[in-house]
Amino acid sequence: MSFLKQINPFENALKQFDKAAQILNLTKNQIVMIKEPRRITEVNLPVRMDDGSIRIFKGFRVQHSLVRGPAKGGIRFHPDVTVEEVKALAFWMTYKCAVVDIPFGGGKGGVVVDPSKLSLNELENLTRRYFAELSDLFGPDSDIPAPDVNTNQQIMSWMFDTYSMHLKSHIPAVVTGKPLELGGSAGRSEATAQGMVFCVREATKHLGINLKGATVAIQGFGNAGSNAARILREDGVKIVAISDISGAYYNPEGIDIAAALDTCAKNKIWILEGLEKNTKVEKMVDPMKLLELDVDILIPAALENQITEQNAPDVKAKVIAECANGPVTPEADKILEKKNIFIIPDILCNAGGVTVSYLEWVQNRTGYYWSKERVNEDLKKIMVKAFHEVLQTSQKHNVNMRIAAFILAIARVARAAELRGLYA
Ligand code: NAD
């Protein structure tokens, strides 16, 4: 088993919780009410494959908290999905929604599958079976999924359709991240990256770093990473390295992001394979070395546990903007803090996605749709406010931004739990 696979993301998440809860002086009763997930569901999903055989896929849905509103969180399709990972991701959703103060709890789902090995028909069968099997959990007032790694607008469309067919009613608010034609929100597809950019702008202002000409490395070039590159380019940054599962690509003079986006478009799947043939870049021998480049801003936008105690000593960035969930382990966190690296923590940094999901849900429920300008205006207000609340909390308690984000979020969830009380 690789070193990375031995790291339990849920245990890591709880370590983050414990530190913040201690500073808040929460009582044992307050802690038990909000720490562990409320409901963990595991299903074995039979799916008919194109050759007529039936294959079983394992699926999960974890509802971590319903205290501040319906569970909210994406569904991941990945061969390495485990229940511990889904628990961690659901936990982070609870506190992410609380940091940006939107009225949702936390949930997350996952299916153990490599979707690139399925035909479109098999992918649809699997998606619909997952949603139908768990339809008692889902609903606009109970649990609202969204896309995550390897799930997209098409998959959200099938989920919305499956649910609506079962209930014989048109219910777009049951999932977010839908295409515009089915009640998606303007600005949703780039919302995670856009929210991250709002945070990066505030962080660099705070640290006195000029964003124009600042160097950036981005790990992961999917929804979050590619949109981050596209939007940040408008701020005049120099993106010197990008990566995905095909490898890492480097040019100290700055990568032509339009060529990178074009390469993905030509590949017809979201992958940078062959970028070195389309523009001036060097393919790095070890893609993980991207994380150690001497850049102003490092953006992990792939998966969790990428910066560990093993590579943290070699990280040189001034700012780490966590677009991915859980990219830095708690052990690495300690090392990075000693090195004075400013981390914009995941539960704040990538909260733009769930924030615009919230705005999508609001639009679905009112049946009135906003312009992208209106959506981005609200997103900016929410993200900038949250960034400064976290920064002030960090200054007040003399803690780093991650612990500060948890302090702010845990206090909100604990207060809501207290106000609701314990029924029976
Ligand atoms: P995605 O599937 O669109 O993209 C993932 C990217 O990471 C792909 O480019 C993939 O090739 C790359 N990747 C996977 N393993 C890698 C590795 N070992 N090294 C380098 N690259 C690797 O997923 P996404 O939606 O962009 O999500 C990325 C991260 O952001 C995840 O941690 C997700 O939980 C988080 N996130 C996404 C959203 C959203 O709205 N999309 C919101 C909040 C958080």
C-alpha cells in the first residue's frame, strides 16, 4: 500500500476539528452533537453492462450534519473512493457551508468506479441506479447532491431526471451543478475557481504580494484547476506549471493557458496529454515536483493528501490556495506553518462552488433566474466577507487560517445545534 493510501482523510479531518473545538472550549455534549456523521449509507448497485452482464458497484452517501439546513455535497466517481474519504468530504461540507454562512448542512457521496472505463450508456445506468437506490435520502429540503471529481452536468441531469420521474414532478432543486437548460445557475461551472480567486486577491492584498506578475503552479486541470488558470490569467499572473493525470507541464516564462485549454478540447476528454507538442512546455519527470516549485502561489486542485510530511519541507510557495479538499495533511500543516506559508484553507478557499450551488437552489425554488453578473456579485460579497471573518478570527486567536476557519464554522454549527436542542 502506498504511503498516501495509508492516510485516513477522516481521521485527519477530526484532528482539525479537535484543535478548533479546544480553542472554543466546547463542552463534551456540544462536541458529540456535531462531530461525527449522522447517517452513513452504503449500497451495492447492480448495473447492466453493454455486453449483457450485471456488475455490482459500491456506492456511499454520508450525511454529516443536518443542523443548519439540508445536507449538501457532491458525488464523486473514482476507483479509490472509500467510506472514510466520503465521511471526511461530508464533514468538510458541513463546516464549509458554515464558514460562508449558507443555510446547508454537509453531505457527500461516492461510487467506486473508474468512469473512463464505462460506456456512456453504462455511466447513465450506474448514475440512475445510484440515485434511485438512495432517493429516500435525497430531496430539496433533505439532501442536495452536486458534481465532484469525475461527475459533471450530464450526470446531474440524469440524477434530476431520475428523481423527477420517481416523484412525477419537476424538481430541479434536488441537485445543483445542472446545465443552464435544466435550471443550472449562470456562473456555476467556474464558481469554485472564481471563489478561490476572490480569496487569493484578498490574501495577496493582505500579504502585500502584487498579483500582476506573480508566479503560480496548479495541480489538477479539471473543473476547478482549469477555470482557476483561466480566471487568474486575467489578473496578469504567470502560470508556470499545470498538471493532471497525464503529467506535469512547466515553463518558467509562463504557460500559454489558451493552448492548454485547446489541447483538452482537441483531446475531447479533459486531459492535457500532448500539451508539449502544442506549446512551449517541458514535461516534468516527477509530476509531484510541481508542488515544490519556487512560486508565489500554489494551487492544489486535484485530490486530497498531496502535501504530506514527506514533501512539505520542500514546498516553497508563499501562498497555498486549496482548491481541492484536504490536499494538505495535518502533519504537513505544522511544517508549512513553521515555514510561514499562508494557507487559504479548503473549507474557505473552494467554498465558491457550494455558494453558487446555494444560489442555484434559491433560483430553482423561486423559478426566477439571474444573470452571471448578479451571481458573481453575490458570490464575491459572500467570499470576501468570509475571508475577512476568517482572517480576523485568526488574528484574534493567534492561530493559522485553517484553525480560524474551523473556529468560525464550528461555533456557528454548535450554536445552531444548541438552539435546536435535542428532541426526545
Ligand atoms: P475534476 O475531475 O474536474 O478534475 C480533477 C483533476 O485532477 C483532473 O485534471 C485530473 O486529471 C487531476 N488529477 C487527478 N489525480 C491527479 C494527480 N495525482 N496529480 C495531478 N492531477 C491529478 O474535479 P474538480 O471538480 O476540478 O475537483 C478537483 C478538486 O476540487 C477535488 O478535490 C474536489 O473535491 C475539489 N472541489 C471541486 C469543486 C467543484 O465545484 N468542482 C468544489 C469544491 C471542491
